[in-house]
Amino acid sequence: MKISCLIIDDEPLARKRLLALVDEMDDLQLLGQCKTGKEAVSNIEALQPDLIFLDIQMKDMSGFDVLQKLKTNKKPMVIFVTAFDTYAVKAFEAFALDYLLKPFKKERFEQAVARATQQFKSETGNSLERKFQKLLQYIETEKSEKTSTTSKSKLPVKIGNTVSFIDYSEIQYILASGSYVEICTTEKKHVLRDSLQNIIEEMDSRQMLRIHRSTIINTAFLEKVIHSNFGEMDVKMKDGSLFRVSKSYRKEFQQILGV
């Protein structure tokens, strides 16, 4: 008996890669592909796949959002697909069946499918439903914790196989560069493969302020605000670094700092 599956990813090359791998697996039957979260919800409810390969970060909604919007009684097994370690670890810890960290090798894909096949044969619909509900409960708990007013003094950062906790008081600024983020502290620079948006979602400090789509500064290390003759605004940090405050973040920046 084949396992029916659905590919959900907003990147064309990622879908093509998954499609080629699924085609090579005798145990899998592809039902279709989705390039948006909205399309995914509709297809999951209509096609009722046994298994979904679910991209966590899509343009219109996250993979978690997709799962929360499902109203179908039959819940699919989930293999999360992600380009960012932070999301992958969360997904794995959130009772997900497995995860694939981009770029992944064929062997890793086969390992994830093997786990799915074994679970599909050994677990009942009720046990899969319980696992799905635990996942949704975890997501709700995580959201509640993020909206809590309790302030944390450290930023959790996954580097390699370890999670480091960096004091906000030591972070001068955080810069985005392509698929990487640089966390610049008073002592060293931490480079990790992640997105600035993911880092922002992990942060809980009023000192950390986003001033540009690629820049977050710690206001404790802000030396001066510079107004140019062309209506632009820059900040100079205590280490001499200069950063532009973009128009998108200028109003909030001025309100918070009273400038």
C-alpha cells in the first residue's frame, strides 16, 4: 500500500527537488504540489494525503499556520522542510515526524521517508491525531510565551549542534547578509545561517531595535543620530559603525528614542 503525499514549498527549485526524490520512492504516491500556504490548506482538505512535505517559511504564511487552519478530520503525517536551523529544531521538538534541513542529501530524504513509512504502518489514525493535537498545543503555547511581557536577558542562538545564549547587554548590532546573520558582540562576531526575521521572533528585549530590513541595533551602544541634508537618517554606534535608518522603520525609531 502506497503512502499518498503532498509537496508544499514556495520555492520552485525546492519543489522540483522534492518531486524528483518522491518519484524515486516506490512507497510514495504524489497527489500534487502547492506553492502557497493558502493553496496547501485547500489541497490537504480536498485530497487528504497521508503525508505532507511542508516548508516552514512561506511568503503568505508559515507551515505552522497551515496546520492550524486545517479543518479536516484526517490529519497528515508531517515532514518539515526548512532552510533555517532555528525552525528545524522547533519543528522537530514540536512533535513533528521529522525534518529536512535544506540543502539535504538523498540519503537524508530516504531516512525521513522510512520513518514515515514505519509510523504509517504501526500507528492508528487516533495516535496520529493525538500527535497532531500535541503539535498544535505546542504551537499555541509557544505563541503565548512570545506574547508574554516577561523580559529575557539572553538571546538563544543555535550554532552547529549547540545552542548558545548571548546576553543582550553584549550585543552591539545584528546584520543580515544573504542567507546568513552576523551577531556582533563586544567580544566577537557570531555568524549563523538564519534570517533576521527568525532572530527577531526569538528576541525579547526593548533595547534591540530594528532600523533597516538588514539591521538591528542595541540602543545601549548608540552614540549619536545623524540627520543629513537630504532627509536621510543614520546612526553612529560606539564602535564607530554607521548604519542607515530606512524610511520603513524611521517613524518607530523616532518615537521610541524621542528624536
